[in-house]
Amino acid sequence: AGPYRLRNVGSGLVLEVYGAAKGSGARVQQGADDGTAAQVWRLSPVHEGAALFHLVNEHSGKRLDVANADTSNGTRIQQW
């Protein structure tokens, strides 16, 4: 479903892939809304009929990912 721009209500910034990078491991961060596809996301079901979804970046086609599945505060968020 989508597309969506995900905006932080506190900062007013949107979720984006830094530098509109397309490669795995590229950093995901907040940025000023500039209308680019690197700031557009879609929901993709984990599998058919699933109630769980991946966030997929419109520009790169890669999924939002937490580096090394780390649960610590400040862990790098990336696309993979």
C-alpha cells in the first residue's frame, strides 16, 4: 500500500534514504521534505495474507532495516 511520506510530528522532518543512495547498508535518517522518491515508502506484506509489513523505499526498492537486528538505543537504521 502507499505511497507514504513518514513525517515525525515532533521535528516535522520525513524519513529518507541519505543521499538518495540505492545500495544495501545506506543510512536512513530524518530530512527536510524535498519531494524526492528517496522520501517515499510503501508497505509490502512479509508474505501473502500477513498482517506484518516491510517498509520499502520507492527510489531504491530496498527495505527499512535495523543494523545487525540490534535493540540498543542509537542503533543505525539503514536500507537492505
